[in-house]
Amino acid sequence: MILDGLSVGSIDSNCYIVGCEETKEAVVIDPGAEGKRILRRIESLGVNVRYIILTHGHIDHIGALDEVQRGTGAKVLIHAEDAAMLTSSNKNLSIYVGSAVAMRAADQLLQDGDIIKVGKVTIEVIHTPGHTRGGISLKCGPDVIFSGDTLFAGSVGRSDFPGGSHTQLIASIKKKLLQFPPDTKVYPGHGPATTIGWEKQYNPFLIY
């Protein structure tokens, strides 16, 4: 499996490129900023991006969406409950950071349990609300999870934005993500990678 990541934008959001080594089909997860840089990385990897998957609809995860979509022709996928965030600068919070970005609607709306295939790589959608109503994590292959802004290394996502709920966020993590094997790698929306086992044992938000 191809797995490449880069930190983009002023608050260092993680953008990931995931694909099949055999077919070179790929997805981009959360193109938050620096679209040209993301496109250069795609070109250097030699992959054909079929889908852009958004873990949620906040501006720091969708800021370069239009540019990357135009550059790849990929279909845009987001959970149904966050769909309106793409087309509303108020809902995606961009209006509050001085950019007022509104984009076109997604090509496909996701639900919990949906399966996305790129070549021989299978990606499962896990609805993990709490940071936003439509926040998702993505289970990729046997031992990788992209957790968006749900779970971080040693921390969890904010829940004080509209649509957020700390109770729901912790329930999403404990009932869904922490059920995976301890050696499952977690690639979050910000910061370094971690594992389910480490978070289950040491994350101060999860051990009480």
C-alpha cells in the first residue's frame, strides 16, 4: 500500500495520499491547504487519484479541495451530515478566519460502513461524530486508521465548535476506534502518528 503524508497550512493539518502499489489508483484524504504542493506530491508518486475523501468539513481540512479536485478530476466524498459545510463559509468556519470559502457540493455522500476501493486497497468509513456531526475515520487495510480530528496522539479533537459534543466524541473513540487491535496505526488530522494500544493505555482523555 502507498501511504504518504504532508503537513499543510498555517495550523499544520495532515493531508494523506493512499493508494494501491499495483494499480497506482489512489485517494487524497483532507487536502487542507497548499494545493499546488499536494498536486506535486501526487505527481511524484505517479498515482491516479480517483477520490478525495474528507474526514470532516472544517476549512483547515478542505481549503485546497477545489484546486486538488481540478488538478486530478477526482470525485469528492464527505459524510452526509457534514455535506452542507462544503457550500457554507459559515458552517465550515472559514468566514471566521478571514477567507469565507464556499465550494461546490460533494459528488458522493458517505455513511457509516461504506466501502471505498482503489485498486486492491479497501477503505472502510467509520462514522465517529463528536468533533463534527459527520466526522469520520477511515480504516485502511488490516492495520491503519486515519482518524481526522477525532483522535490525536495523546489527545482528542475539539468539541466546542457548532455540531460538536465531547460526550459523543469520547463515545466514538471508545466504542469504535479503541476496539481495533493495539498495534493498529493511527494517522490523525494533526500531529504525529500513534497506535490504538498507546492511546488506550496513556491518553489522558481516555483512561478515566
